[in-house]
Amino acid sequence: MSEGKGMTRRRLMVGGTAAAALAATSPALAARQASREAQATSGGEQWREITPALTAYIAGAATHTVPGAIRERARLHILDTLASIVACQPLEAAKLGRSYAAAMSPGGGSPILASRQTASPVDAVFASAMTAHAAEINDFIPSAYVQPGPAIVPTALEAARLNKRTGADLVGAVTAGYEIAGRLPKAIGTRNLYLAGLANHGVAPTFGAAAAAAPLMGLSAEQVDHMLAYCAQQASGSWQWLLDVRHVEKAFVFGGMGARNGMQAAQMAKLGFTGVPASFDNENAWFRWRAFQGEGANHASLVDGLHEDYELSLAAMKRYPVGGPTQPAVRALLDLRKSVTPGQVESIMVAMPGEAATFERANMPALNIPYLAAIIMLDGKLDFVSAQSLDRQANDAAAKAFAKKVTVVRDEAQEMGEGEDRTESARVTLTRKDGTREERYVAYVPGFPTHPLSKAEVELKAHELVEPVLGTAKADRLVALCDGLDGADSVEPIIELMRFERT
């Protein structure tokens, strides 16, 4: 998911119909919502100590009792992230991440995923996370504006390897990482983070990666408290990622930085570093800083409902290798291509909610709808390589000519109202040269929390990403290993499968 230039009211909302539906069956979530509504009415919140609950939750995360359906979602998000790493390993951000890690810690013993290189633990997870978000294909939590997988999964996998933990331990730790990464921006208030100049995409993965690493490293609740202080000191990320064209700085903010900072904070705490105690309760510390006290803040929601309501239920996956807001247009175009050839097309109009102009002019291929429409119509498909190709976008004369036939307009009727859950949509109208028209409206693409991908669909996507690189047998093997994590004595088989060199 990539947000467009700027943030409309629609893109700053938190919660909505999906959360309301959960509230009907979850008293804890209902209480969190009631607390938020009361706070909004009163203009403030009654402070309640949260550090003990937070640190105890993180410290014990590897062995928490987690519902089977949530554990399955965790295993599927691990698979989705690893498949993204396999597919993205030849891209620029991945290559640079590996080069940096090799230069910083040559001879380190920790594996960099999707390579045969090694580095120190911190540098290795940095490079693996850069690879995971080297393109627009990994998961996201739309209500939090966070892409958790790239930072959390490589960090947790390395922490599990280093400490000889089981697959079940890994699943529990990853669940906690997603929980903290998804809850944190909403507890602070996504609007407050934005006005403070901090990108959720950089801040939350730091805490999420650390929360996943800590229980696998055996940190006590007291050590987790110190770890959180060092996460706070490293919480960063600028919204200037919106200006990035090459997807390198973006991969750093969304993936590499959070993995590096989270792993580093956990290791520092394990080695005895001390920080400001209770930095999540101290009124002069990070979590209670004045910039985070504005409208929308609900600090207690960081711990309310732990063990009952799970951010993995609110996590999403991309079906296509493009940014989240462009997914519905891509689906409509792929469907239109079944009955229309490129030579028949006079024009295409894509109507969508939000900052439509951003997706008409985007320099990044995976966000540029006219370019995506061109390659879908010309190729009869959308593949991972073309969707990311700056070279083809700039130099393919046929694609450039066809893209001129495509316009993208804002449709306010498709935009959400206050309190409605975020779901992307698109209406695509194709006009033939003979004057006839065809229209496709896509209300959503499966993958959003309201309409999640099934287990079979996630595994199909993984095959589509892994097979071109490693072949069918290894794709089958990766799917099976992730599916069987809760019964695995070790994560080494996954690590071994992810050791390869093909660029």
C-alpha cells in the first residue's frame, strides 16, 4: 500500500465498519471504541498506566495462547513476506541493502535472506527488510498506515535462528510484532504523527520488529521496558518518502530502518543497556509528548484488548504487484483485456477516490495507472518485472503512446465518510474506436481486511512470486514449511531455502 501525495481526510481516518463489526462480538474492542468516543467528546483522556501490561505482553509473546485462526494468518503473512523477498531480490533496493550490509560487517554469520551473503545480525535483517520492500508487493495494515511484514518477519526469523527457537515461538513473536506495529499509530493518532512530520511507516515497524525479537531473545519485562526506550529514541521516518521515485529511500523507511532499529534496540537491552523507565507512561517521555496529545489519540488502546482483538485481523495483502490504491483499477483493466485488444482502444478513463492526479502522474511505475494500463493492454497480463520497471516506463515507445489514451479522475462518490472502513475502489470506462463502451466497477480487490485473501489465494500468490525464481518444487516447499511452522522444531529449513544467489 502506498498512499498518494498528501493525505486526504479519507486517508487519515482510523477504524470504521470492520472495527464496528468486531465490536459486536468483542467487549474489549467495544470498550476501546467507547473510550475513544468519550475522549473525542471530552477533549482529553484520563491517563492510565500501560507500561506493565505492554512489557509483560511483549516479553511473553512467544508462548502466548493465540487462536488458531490468528496463528494461521500469522503463518500466511510470514509466507507472503518471504515470497516478496524471493521476488524482489534482483531489484535495486535489495542490491543496495546487501552491499551496505556486506560493507558494514564483512564476515558476519547471520544470513541475508534471498542471498548467500552474511553479515552481523543487525545488518543482515536490514538487508533482508530492504529486499522485502524493494517493490509494492508486501502486506499492510490500512487502518494504521503501516507495512509490517518487511521489518518484522526478517527480524523475527533471525532472532529465532540465533536463539534456536521453534516455529511456534516464531509465530507467536510475529503475532506480537504485528500487534504493536498496528496498534501504535492508532494509539498516538495517525493525524498526530502526520502533523509531527513522522511517517507511521517508519515509526511503527521499529517497535514491531523489536517486539517480535524480544521474546525470542528471552528478554524480561524489565528489559523490554529498556528496549522500548531505545525504540523511542530511534522512532523516525519522514513523509518525504512520497517523493521517492526509485523505491530505495522508501524501502529504507518502510523496511530496512525498522528492522535495523528494532533488532538493535532488543540487542542493546539484552546486553544490559538501560533507558528511561516507563517511557510509555512518563509524562515527559516519548509516548506522552505534546505532539501526540491531539485529537484522535487514545493511548490506552495500545494495551486494551490484548489477547482478545488482533491486528492480524485488520492486516491486508496485495493481490497484484502495485500500490494499494491502484489495485482495483488493475483488476478492472485485466478483466477488460479479456474482451478488448489494444488496437480497438480509443480511450480509457479511470475514476477513483482520493488523490487521483497522483496516480495519473506518478513517477513510480507501480503507482502510475496510465503505464499500468498500457502494459496490461499490450501484454495481456501484468507481471512483477514490468510493474516495477522504470526502464520500460521511460523507454517503451508503444507503452508510452498507449498511456496517453488513459486519464485518471477523482470520483468523490467513491470516497468514504467519517467512520467508514478504508477500502479502495475504481470505475474503469473503456471507449473503443467504433464508439462503443465497456465499464467495469471494482468495489474492492480481495486482500483488504473486509475481504481477506483465503489461504489458497495467499499460497497461489506465493507460487506466482517464487516459481519464476526458484521453481515449482521450492515454491511448494516454502508454502509447506510456513504452513507447518507451529509444529516445527527449528526455523533452519526456511533459512536454508532462502539461501540462494540469483540476480
